[in-house]
Amino acid sequence: MTGTTQTDALQQIAAAARGRFVIPAEEVRQLQQAAGCSMDTLLLSILDEAAQEARPLISNYKVGAVGLGGSGAVYIGCNLEMPGNALNQSVHGEQFLLANLLLHQERVLQSLAISAAPCGHCRQFYSELACADRVRFVFGYRGHDEPEVFGLAQLLPARFGPLDLLEDPSAPLLLEQQQHSLAWTAAAQEVLQQRGNDQGFQRAAEAALQAARASYSPYTHCPSGVALVTSSSGVAAGGYIESAAHNPGLPPLQAAVVGGIVGGCLPSYDQILEVVLVEVLAAPVQHARITKAVAASFSEDVRVTVLHVTRQ
């Protein structure tokens, strides 16, 4: 294929990815075949479109991340910033990508193309992956003829990781199936009964419960999940993601925001009408206070409902 023709084909790949956060495996195969390019080149060709989805409302610095899942599907991530909050409430593009994989129950990340070298925070975050040592980090922006590929051991040598902190070394790691057995407290059941006719709330409560059950909290054993009810009657959910290093984790509210953006029901933060948080009663790690504070920055009218569960 001539350079000009391949350039056109890569532009078609970028156009096919525009405004999307998932490209199914069969479509990926067809796009790659039509372009006659490597998978790394295909991923890199989508980066600019991925970055256009970013919401860097503080820094104006857009980051795109494009990953190849074990299923062959391609996933897209971008960075999010939340004005009026501390910078540590931001979502890094690489975090968005992993939350996107979790939303689609993807169990393996094969390769990750990124528009800038991952920060130390994200390198640590990716240490949680069960497939961490097999992920290929693809850089294509540094003036080389071919993409550069690195492993996590090269990007973060001698790293602190799950096995340094886990009580049970056989515990499932990030992207592996998690299943926390949780049940509503009597107080939560009462709230659910009182709002029995509110279908949006009922859907959100169930979605937040399922997100908590599937959340990743192997260190504190404090599973939690959040669901958002939006002005378009959409419901989007996400679960807590812990890190062995604690700070690089992703709170459940931010995971739910990712869910809303991926699901197409959250064009802006002020579209959130209600935040439903599900967390363990009297847990040593709780998200209620910070969730209320961040939600209030979206809109003064956002309703935040906290429903407690107990471990079974």
C-alpha cells in the first residue's frame, strides 16, 4: 500500500473512532485489514480522536489513551478534570481506559497506546493489573520511524505492587472477576421502600449495588459503587478501584462519571441529578463526604443518597 493510500486508510480509522469509546473486535479486524497496518499503528492512529473526548477543564491539557483488549475490541480513554475540586479528583486518561474495560467486563489489556508518557501515578495504577507484566505500552510521538514499545518493568522498575500488601496472594487482581457478597441494611431497605415509585432511583440503587459487588478493594475490603441519574433519565455506574499505593486509586464517583461518558448520557457534569453511593456501613474507608463535596461542585441541586450495605 502506498504511503498516501495508507495515510487515507489511517484517517478512515480515526474517523471510525470519532466520538466512540469502544470499537468491537470484528470492526477492528476489518479496519486493520483495510489499512494494511500493524495493530500498534491502528491504536496510535486513534489517539488524536481519543484526546478530543477529554475534559481538561482546569489544565486544558488533553490526553488520549487507546487500548486493545483480550477480546480484540479497542477501548478509548481520556482525561477528566473537575473544576472547584482538588486536582487529585481528576481522572487520568489511563485510568479512564481501565474503568472502560471494567464496564465491558474485559479481562485482559494487551496493548496501550498513549499520547504522552504515563505519569508515575498511572504506572503505579497499572501495577494492579493481573496482566501487568504482559501489557505493551506503545509510544509513537518521539520522532522514531516505528512505534516504541515498553513493558511496565521498564517504565516502573523495582515497583511496589499487590503482592507486597495482599494478605492473600491468590486474591483476584484488577480486571479479574470480583464478587463481594453484600446486602442492604435495614435503613437502606427503608429508603428503597419509601422511594419505591421512583424508577430512576431504583435503577440507580441496583446499579450502584452491582458496581460495589464488582469493585476492586483487596487491601481495605471496603467495596463501594456509585450510580448517577442524569437529566436524560440515564443511569450510569462505576465501582471503586484501589491501589496498593493507596493514592493512585479511582474513587467510585469518578468511575461512575466514566460510565456516564462512555454510555453517552453525561455530556456535561451539570446533567447529573442524583448520585447514589453504596458502601459498607461503618467501613474504615468511606466515600460519602468526598462524594458529596465533589457532587456539589457539579451543581448545587445534585441530590446525594448514601445506601449502606453489610458484608455477607
